[in-house]
Amino acid sequence: MLKPVSDLLQIFRDKQAIDTQPYWGCGGEPTCFEVGQAICQGKLTRWTSTGDHSHPVGNREWHIGRIAWLVVHWKQDYPIELFDHGKDLDGGHRLYAAHYLGIKELPTK
């Protein structure tokens, strides 16, 4: 099922508002400017679909680099996974990459 990126971003933002370490422990939402800088500077953090959800907490550059890698290597092969009756999701880095690219809808499961 396709869902608007704006709706998915709101789900992610709502969850971050109550998280004790919002935005992967980086404290604030990654900006398109930061993602663009990472792309221009070649600071890309490789992403794989191995199911490994470990993230270095509080390393803003790493997380922005992960989003930047997804922007440069965009594929829509991996849907955003919704949980808790649509109040939580897995795929925040992909979501921000889609937002950066101007993609309006993403597949969900």
C-alpha cells in the first residue's frame, strides 16, 4: 500500500517527540541542507538491507551520511514497515531520503 511521505514523516516526528533519544540520539531532525552537504562532500554511510538495526547513538554525521547514501543509491525495493496500528515505523533513514528526493508516496507493509 502506498502512503504519503508527509503522513509517514508525521508518524516518525510524533514518535521522536516522546523518545528519550530523539532522531537516533542526535537531538534534532536531519535537514535537507545537511544531507546535501554530505552528498557534496562524499560523506556517505553505506546502507544494506541485512536487517541489522544497530545505529551509533548520537553520531549525527553517521546518520546524515546514511540518509545521503540512500539518496544517491535510491531504490524503492524496501517498504516502510508500520507498527503499533500505524503509530510507529521502521525506515526513518529511507523516509528522509525520499523526502529529500521529493518523492510523494512510499510503499508500506
